Amino acid sequence: MAGINQVIMLGLSMAVIAGLIGAGGLGGVVVTSISRLDVGLGFEAGLAVVILAIFLDRLTASFGSSSRPGGLRSLMPRRRPPADPEVEAVSARRLPVA
């Protein structure tokens, strides 16, 4: 799950960088506040990016953790590992009862 967390953080940083070329969104608000020297708006936009990053990090971490019984992973269906065909054939045969 570490790769997914890294991609999410990269996407959030790219949103701010994309604001430099006029992409808009939350990155556009950060760039606008920096260019206007509006400290309050810059603080709000930066804090929104940080809160979003923390939330998404915790969300993806809960998908990956299996140590807690109440985690989100417990809601996902469990898959059985593929069985060996020879073992299945032997277990399917019944021994005669004497």
C-alpha cells in the first residue's frame, strides 16, 4: 500500500504545481493567494491540502492494515488460495467404510 500512498501524495503536489499554469482547483487557490500575498487565503488553501493528504493517507492505510479486527479490510471478501488439483482429487475420493 506504500505505492498507493506515494501516488496520492504526488497527485496532491502536482495539483499545486498545475495551479501555476492555470489549471484551477485547489492548486489554483494556492497560487492565487501566493501571487496576491494574501496570507490568510494561502494558509487556508495550504491547510486544506494538508488535511486532504492526511485524510487520504489514513484511508489508504486502513485498507492495508489487517491487524485491527474492525478495519476496512475486514469488510472485503476473502479469497481462498487456489488448491492443488491433485490434492482436490484425492480428497474428493471416499474411502470404503468397512
